[in-house]
Amino acid sequence: MLGVAEADSCSKFPVLMSHLRFRCPFAANLLKWVVTFACLLVVCQIPATCLGVDFESDIAPILVRRCLECHGSKDPSGGLNLTSAPGWKRGGESGHDLGWLLERVALGEMPPERKGQSQQLPDDEVGSLREWIISGGEWPAERVLDLYERTSDVRGGRDWWSLQPVRRPEVPHVAGTNHPIDAFIRAKLGDVGMVPAPAVDRRTLIRRLSADLWGLPPTMDEIDSFAESDDPLATEKLIDRLLASPHFGERWARYWLDVVRFAETSGYERDQTKPFAWKYRDWVVDAINADLPYDQSWVDR
């Protein structure tokens, strides 16, 4: 790869070219080809460890992650469409060849800076592109890339988990579990070498359940009654009672109201009140208490 000094020198190349085009067009064209040839000699040095690249596993992810935001099929920057083989072979409006494109990538000029931060590709990605181009830049005939075809650290794609069809998974077989949800939890805990926390006494359990479902502590009478009960279904009945209370919706509506930035005043310097904001607040509380399905809540909203 180019050293720092060489990269700095190449970064001044456009300024020098602009000056020469004005003073001496012939010298400018000659220098352009000399520098281009020199840079290609540098960037085309294939490491001995490179034994070949695969378009699908090595090249497509780079193009989708790094290039398609500007060079997609709709209004591609510079007329360069990098979503398909015809666009790749046709090139952009500038008419430059693939070697020139590789040079821009190797010098860190492409992708361009974003918010003043360099978007230069890491050496391994540049190396993959280099070897792919030198080997002919083969592109599967029917392969069309899509900006959202896969998830990366840059953006979510259509393969994101929440966009997948809902399928009923097979319940893991875990000894000592009586409910499918417990089986899934115990299986995951086992995968990471963890075990469930030990069971707690009833006085602790009712306090935890009340805090989780209501956000309020139980009364002393409720604690004593639950702790002294000999009903084997006392815990199930306690949970049903907590879920059936309006306090459950009041507690859990707060999270959704935070997401939508609910407020009863406008805030900032004027801070005028919103006299009917309470209607939406109460609707969210009632929707949760009524166990309104999520998709229906969006329709109603």
C-alpha cells in the first residue's frame, strides 16, 4: 500500500494538475498518465497470500456497504451504477477505466469524506477489490445488488431479525422446566454457562413482582397474606391479580410514552400546555390494559 508521504503527495496531485492545465496542457496530460501508471504499479502488487476472491462473499458485501448509497440504480453519482454487471462494465460519465476507479479507492478518495471524516477502506477490502479487478472483475450475470439486501454495521437490511416472517420455533428440551418460555431461557443460560438464580422466599417474591408489574410496593397485609398462604397456585393467582389491575397499564405505558416523547407541555422557553394531551396518554394506558395487539394499536393510532 502507499505510504503516508506518498498518499500526501498524491492528495496534492489535483492542485498541480489544475495549474499545469492552465500553463501547459501537454505537460498536464503527460503527467496525468505517468502518475496514473505509477499509482497502478503500487496498488496492483498482489500479496502472495491472496489466493482468489469470491464475488458473493468478498466483493458484494463491500459494494453494498461502501458504494451503493451513492452508486445505486436510481440517480447514481457520476452515472456509475454499481448494482449490476451492465452498470459496472459501462462505467461512469467520466469514461475512466477500472484501474482509475481502483486508484481512487486506494488513495482514500472514494468513498468521499463524510462530515469531515475519512471513509477510506481498510487494507483488506482494498486488497480484495484490487485482486478482483485485476483478475477480470467477473460479475455473475443475473446478480443485482441492493442497498438493503443485507445488514451491516452501517445500516439494517431486509435480513434484519425483526423483518423476518414469524415462525414457531421448536421448544428446547431442558430438564426441570414446566413452561416453554422457561425452556428457552434455561437453554440460553446453558449456552453461556450460566444457571438460574436461586428461588427466593415469598416475601421477596411479592415485592419483586409488584415492583416489576406495577412499579409500586405491596402493602404489608398483601405481603403477609401471600407469605402465609398454603395455596400451591398462590404465585399464579398473584400474577393474574397484578396483571388485571389498571396499575399495570399505568406502569408499562410510561415506556411507550417515553419512546414517542409524550409531554403535557411544549417545553423550552414558552412551555405552553397541551390541554388534550392526556387523551393520548389514557389511550395508551387503556390499550395496554386491554392487551391490544401491536399491529392493531398502529391501525388505531
